[in-house]
Amino acid sequence: MAWWLWVVAGCLIGMLEIVAPAFVFLGFAIGAVLTGLIEWLGVPPSGWMGSSWPHHILVFAVLSLAAWLALVAIFGLKRGQVKVWDRDINDN
């Protein structure tokens, strides 16, 4: 499987995150780009992935989940923290 397809898919999913900011697509974008980089660099999981589509999807899913959990840990609300809105966008 071509590594660049994963990188292009990651970029497209990243653009989807910009258009519809849901904070979910960014994890998928990072997972797809990392899967493509693993395939391109030839690091150990690439030998196991080979040309097997299910193995690629499994690596993509694990990397996407790890990226999403890392993003939530870094940028998400901390335990016990509450987001308080003190000003409305329509207030002048």
C-alpha cells in the first residue's frame, strides 16, 4: 500500500477538522499521518502491516486513539474544572 495515501488522507481529515471543529477529526488526522510515516520510514510495525489492509486499519485505529487521548489530556478540561461563560457573543 502506498504510504502517501495515508498522508493525503490525514491532510484531508485535518481540513475536515478545520471546516467542522469537533475535536474528534484531529485524532484521526494524526493517526493517518503517523500510519503513512510508519509505512514510509519502515519502522518495525511496517513489516507486520505488509500489504494487509486489516493490519493497516488496526495500526491506524490504535494511533488515532492514542493521539485523541493525548490531545484530550493536553488540551481538554482538567478534572474538576468547569467552563464558565461570563459574556455572550451577542452582548454589546
